Amino acid sequence: MSALLILALTAVMVATAFLSGIFGMAGGLILIGILLVLLPLPEAMALHAVTQMASNGWRGLLWWRHVRWHIVTVYLIGCALALGAWSLTQYVPSKPVALLMLGVTPFLVRLLPTSLKPNPDSAPQAVSYGVFCTTLMLLTGVSGPIFDTFFLGGKLDRREIVATKSVCQVAGHAMKLIYFTALIGQGAAIDPIVAGLAIAASMLGTTLARPVLEKLTDAQYRVWATRIITVIACYYVAHGSYLLVLPLFA
């Protein structure tokens, strides 16, 4: 990787960490797309995991007073269950299927009856979403809008949402790093210089985002977060559908 490319990638990492620092979402999605273009899949997944662990970990530290640890603890149980199950199969879906999975799930969640609406304070739901979101993380690189929809469904304020999601995301990306570097036999290697820059860039972008999040009200945060989820989900569905039908016209 050339010095110019590394510099450009570092700038992208700062920008995506800044976006995630405000809404706790979207930045990782943009970054994984860029990394998949530049690197082989195992290396892209591993570097993305390192970057997101740094970004989310630093965000968790900045907002640690607002972390809801009982949610994190139960969510981690689901993460561990998913890692154990998928380690036995090592299944990797096609790109169209992965995109459709990510895009459709947020809309399905919105159709649930009120009694089953997402609620991060519910222990059974936290385990279930831990399993499902970690599954998406291992199969597609990101947990998708379904993860964000889960946290927006409860009564947490914007700081509690960002802080708690960050700690949960550290665990999810750690599972992904283990999966791609140790379990699936493809031995992804990360350049230590690039990894160091990724960590520094993620911390910088996250720090710059803090005052912006402070200025948002809870109502503004929820409105914009919901809009972002909807746009991303629609893109997933459209892109996945396009890739699915493209061979029919070849």
C-alpha cells in the first residue's frame, strides 16, 4: 500500500469515525465498502474490525458514565453464542443475499406488534439481538441498521444509546477479528503501521464528534438516526436486488 493511499485511507477513517461518533452508526458501513475495494476480504474485515474496535472503544471511554452495563452483559451472551455457532459452519453468503438481509431486517422490526417492539432493557431481546447482530457482523462485516433500530426502540437518551452501543460494538468487532484471523483458516494479516494509524484516526474522529453530539437534543438525535437507518436500509435492498437480478440479463 503506497504512502498516498495510506494517507487517504487515514483521512477516510477520521471522517467515518466522526460520523459514527455523532450517531453511533453509518461510519463503519462506509469504511467497510472502501476497504473491500482496496484489500482482499479477510484483510479488509480484520482491518475494519481493528478500526471499529478503536473507534467504539474510545467512544465508550468518552461516554463511560452513560453506559448501561446490564444491557452490555446480556448482549455479550448472544455474541458468544453466535460466534460459537458460526465457527462450526464458516458459512459465507453471496453479496446479494447479505445486502438483502441487512436491508430488509429494519423494516421487519418496524412491523412487529407493540408487545414485541425492540427494547434494549429486555434481557431476552438483548440476547436475541446479540446473536442476530453478531451473525450479520460475521457474514457481512457490519451489523447493519437492525442494531441501531434495537437501541432506538427503548427509552435510553442519546448519550446512553451511543455509549452502550459503542461497548457492544467493541465486542461484536472483536468476534469478527477472531473469526477472520483465527477461525476460518485464511490467516488475515494487518500491517502494524496501517493498524496504528487506523486506531489514531478513529480516536481523533470520535473525539471531534463529541461536541456535536452534545449540541443535539434527544428528539433531533432520534429523528436523524431513524432517517439514516432508513436510507441505508433502502440502499441495501436496492443494491442487493440489483445484484440478484443482474445475472438474468447477462
